[in-house]
Amino acid sequence: MELRKYEKQNISPDVPDEWFVPLIKRNSEADVVVRPSLSYWKDSWYRLLKNKLAMAGMVFLVFLTILAIFGPMISPHSIETQKLTMQNLPPSSKFWFGTDDLGRDVFTRTCYGARISLFVGLMAALIDFLIGVVYGGVAGYKGGRTDNFMMRFVEILYGLPYLLVVILVMVVLGPGLTTIIIALSITGWVGMARIVRGQVLQIKNYEFVLASKTFGTKTARIIRKNLLPNTMGPIIVQMTLTIPSAIFAEAFLSFIGLGIQAPHASWGVMANDGLSTILSGYWWRLFFPTLFISLTMFAFNVLGDGLQDALDPKLRR
């Protein structure tokens, strides 16, 4: 009504109000046009929500995390308690995933295996993030001879067979959880460094970075405040792809006897134990650890693909 009074103050009162409906409608449309647009992160989140496959992967990973934390608490069985009278029992209401050749509950051991796999994957991704971001950021920002020297070293490490290096480190240092993380981190940061370096090479010549240089800002602050926030999209995607690679590497090392050792539970150890009994009909001993390995790898990969599409600035609305 205020709009109508304003528009009709210099017009004859005989003019009907219906004449001003189009004007009010145009004004509402103008309000929609000038409404503030979504931020980069909010828009990326909305586009990720529309990716049903990526959201399914995220839901499974949340479920797996909850299972790893609370699964052993809700299970009435211990991870190490051996009940030789209950060897190789099939899945039932008492033993949800069955038992192994020592009478241990497969469900409880699977939950502990999820703890180890998620811990190894997250630690490997965190170490790759710290080393790769710093190394790639410095190389890309400095450029010139510094960049050439640092990237030649990266290319040497990149040319080494990944699993071969990991196996050699495991043989030298001995099996164990700490050794696995160290072995996976020796060359695992190379991919992160190359991605960050490429992003920094593009961004470092932008106006806001040149302005910071002009005011004498230190290199470390420019990298931390100006460059890294604008490269977080590719970094997040790379981390979601690093975690499943580390999980698979840990399962493989444990499968061949170089990773987690008994009596500790690991999906790779459980798969190795179950493989020898698959012909005896004890299918559940191999099925459940390999199922969780496959689903976890699939969930991280589809989530990484979804994040890559959601964070791509070329696809913003």
C-alpha cells in the first residue's frame, strides 16, 4: 500500500489500483535480482547436495565412523577373547558377522579394523597435506631456479614405484601401525605438492597477491593468507582421494603380512585369514572385511568426484 500511495500521489484518485499491480510485480522482481548471491562455499555445498551418489558416499562414511567408534561398545563380545567351542560359526543373532577359527567375533574385529583403516587414511592425508602444501606452495611462489630444483626432486620421488618404496620401508623398520604411516608418507605427499604448485603458479600473479608484495608482506604470510585459501578446493579433493589410497595400501600390507600383526584386527589381516578358509565354506570370514574395504574405497572416490564437480568454479551458477 505504501508503494501505491507513493506512485499515486501526483495522479488522479480515479485511477484504479489494478493499474499498479504490474509496477509492484516489477519491483519484486528487481528485489530478487539485487538479492545477494550465494558465497562460493555455500554454492558448492548446494551443488554437492544435488549429487546423490556423492551424498550416498558421505552417508556411508559417517555410518562407518560411527560404527568404528561405537561398534565395539554395543557388541557383547571382545576382540581378543577366544572361544574354541564356537569356531567358524555362521552369522546369527548372537554373532552378527559370524566367528573365525579361534571363536572370535567377526563383527567386533571388523569394527576395530575400521578404526585402524580410518586412522591410517586420515593420518596419511594429514601428513600429505602438511608436507605437500608447504612444499608445493613455496615452489610455485618462488619460481625460477628454486622451483626447478624442488620439482626435479619431486619428479625423482614420483618416478619411484609407490608400493615398492612402502614395502622396503616396512621391511627395514619392521611391521607396525607407526611404520605404515611413515612408509605411506614418504612419497605420498608428491601428488599434493604438484597440485598445489600448479594452483599457486596461476594465482600468484593476481592483483591482490601483487598488492601484498608491493606493501612488503612476508612470503609466509602471502602463502598463508592469500594463496592457500584460494587453493583449498583442489586440496580438499586431493585429500579425499589420498585417504582411500592409504586405506588400500594398509590393507594390502596387512594382507601380505607386513602391516598390522595379530592379535590386532585389520581388514587386511582378516581377509588373509579368511582367504585360506573360503573353500571350506566359511565365506563370511572373507566376505565382510573385503565388503567394507570395497565400500569404503567406493565411498571416498565418489565423494571426491562429487567435491571436484562442486568446487569447480567454472560450474558455478
